[in-house]
Amino acid sequence: MRTHVDEAKQRVRERVWNLLDAERAVLNETAHGRIPNFKGSDAAAELIGDLKSWRDARVIKAVPDKAQLPVRARALTEGKTVFMAVPKLADPRPFYLLDPAVLPVSPQEAASSKIAATVAPRVDVADLRPVDMVVVGSVAVNRAGVRIGKGAGYSDLEFAFLMEAGLISEQTVVVSTVHSLQVLDEDLPATDHDFGMDLIITPDEVISCESPHRPAGLVWEHLNAAKIASIPVLAARAPANGR
């Protein structure tokens, strides 16, 4: 069953990547194979800054993708603490702690994943604070809040870690910034481990989503041995049966 869902997701990805390329809507040479670095990400960051939930947020958990760099920079400029995942979660301490009070570089520089890797301490899930807002990238979303990422599954794992640790609550607002072409008016395939959006922010509008899905935590049945072995924090917590 999951194979069919994965294949359906990939068809959506290819369609959206092709559309973004055809419309020259990304800053890279191609959108394919990545979270699209869409044109207008600065404008989307401006819109997110107008939200009450943003103004009230003190702790932001953000992905390291380029499309969300303006949001990370805005958060740090406004004095918010940002937790950003280490690429591929490839460290026993899988998050960078970006504390604007002690950063040795400007917020714009620190918001870059490459620079964050050189100036921000790495911390474990246990060292994180409760998260007020989660900011993610997407390849495609719909107005019900269903999200499709690039297919690696790291955002879902990060979300699951934080859910299990009690750091994401019903009050945590989950947001994705995307190009308007990435917002699809159709049902999208999803599995139990996928989390949904509360808000979708394009350069032109804020879309509120009703009752987005939130997994309770890690779904071990959806993880293969290779994925578990490649992520230290997963390998350390894997069930004794080796699933």
C-alpha cells in the first residue's frame, strides 16, 4: 500500500517541478530533486511576519532549505530562537541552536545552513525548548494542509521526534512557505507519518487549513534498516526487534 502512495507522491513532485521550471519560478537552474527555492520567498517571509502567531512565537523550529532562509533570518532579526535541523540528521545531536543573543554573525548570515554549521552549537532533542512554530518547505501542498516534501522524509522524522518529546503541542503552529504554483486544488496522497499544515504562505496570500493531520510520533513500521542506521538518533532508539 505504501509503495502506491510513494509512487503517487512522486508523480505529483515531478508535475510540480516541471511546472515551476516551465514558469521559471525558481532561483536555481531547476526545481527538480529539491525543496524549490522559489522566487518570492522574501515576500512570503514578509507575510508570515504579519501573523499574530508569528509575533507571539519565541521559539521557531525551521528546516535548512534555501527557500525558508528569509523566514529564519527574520526570526533571528526579531530576537526569536531558531532550532534548525542538521542536514540529513546525520549527527547524534541533530539540531543547530541559533540564539540571536549570542550569535557571532548577522542574522542573515546565521540563517544560512552553511554558516550555521560553523557558528551554532549542535544540540540533542532533549536540549530543545517547546516549539511555538514549525516552518517547513514543501514541493506541493493543498488547501486542506496536506504536504508533499522532496521524498527524503527528514522533516517528518524531525516532527515526530519533537512530538514524542512533548515539544510540539496543539498550540504549535505549522507553516509552509511556497510559490503559488505549488498550491494544488486536489486531493494529495499521504500516509500516517505525514504531518499537515496549519498555514500555507505564498508571496500573495495566507491560506488557513482546517484540522491538519498530526502523527503521535515515530512510525517505525515505515522506516527501513538503512534509514535507521543512517540517522544516529534513530539508531539509538530503534526497537529491540530491529524493525
